[in-house]
Amino acid sequence: MLELKNVSKKFEKKSFHKFHISKISTNVFKNLNFKFNDKTIYYITGPNGSGKTTFLKIIAGYIIPDSGEVFLNDKLIAFDNYPYNIFSYISESINFYPQISALENILFFLKLRNIKKQISEIKNISEIISMTDEDLNKKFSELSSGNKLKCAIIKALLENSKFILIDEGLASLDNNSLSSVKKILLDEAKNGKIIIIAGHNIDKFSDISNYIFEIKNYNISAFNFK
């Protein structure tokens, strides 16, 4: 179980005037409180700029809030010692190395977490989500956007993290691959994982989401309960 208590975050933007530069503070969240339970899939929606990505990055420890606390199983998490290895982050903005193969990228990033996996394990998952051996051996820069995203999915699944965070709803996947990934996510949730998906495609994920919420007015409110 993960809980956010009184979390607030704002960003400052510079505004240029004729004779001076001023800073404008923009609130993203104000005293946000939210709790995530095990074996559950959450879908977070909201308009562009509402804070969906910021929300996921605060959970993952990529962004430190201005105030508030995060608790894991009722234990306070220190932001200067954040347990990054319990979170896997899947995003359309993928920072893999373009000059090496998809397979080499996956192995490299798993190694950073001291995770040793056989190539056969990578290929098993890639086959399920319709990524071929040929694609795995291509330079990352040569892959389609869908196959780049599949690399991030394979890496995340093999990290075996407690939390799987998905930014922008796997938009570049074809329908067959998306269906396969959704089945995997359902199995992951049944096995105790917490899945948090942020995006605009409610219709594509309503069938697997236990709860759907909306970011609105600097906070999160119930959009629909299943």
C-alpha cells in the first residue's frame, strides 16, 4: 500500500517583460491525499497540463514535492533515500540508447538494477507482445515508436517491481499488442502488483481498471468506480 499525504507541488515559469523578468508560480497539486492498495489497477485521467505525468513522477521519486509525505505500508519514505527499485516506469518518452540494439538496451538497464535475466526470458515476453527477434536485434533508433515502447514494457515487466507506472496510456501500441499487454497487467495485479495508468484513453482501459480518477483543480477526484 502506498499513500500520499498533503502533497503539494508547483512550478515556476519566467515571464519576460520589457524592463524586467518576473517569476510566475503555477500550482499542480495542493494538499493532495491519495491511497493505492495492492492488487489494484488505477486509471488517472485529466486534460493536458493537469499534472498526470507530474503525479506519476512524484510517486516514482523522479520529482520531489514542495511539501507533503509519501508512506509505503504505513512507513514514511525519505525523499533523499527513495526506494526507486520498487517502481517501474513506462513512458512514450523513452530514454534508451539509440546506437545499440533493443536487446542490449534492455539487458543494460536491467543490469543497473542488479537484475540478471536470460535472453530467453526477454524473448518470451517479446513474443507475447508481438516483438520479433529481428526487432530485438535492431538498433533502437531504427525501431518504430510502437516497438520502442515495447522495449520499455519488457524492461518494466522483468524488473518485477511492486509498482508499474504507465504514462500516457500506451498510445502507440497496435490493438493486438495492447490486448496482450492488458492481459499481462491483469495477471500482474492479481499477483499483488499496483498498476497506475495515466492517459486519455479511458475507453481502452475501463475493462481492466478497478478505479478511474480525474485530476482536477489541483487534486484527484473520483471519476467512476467499477
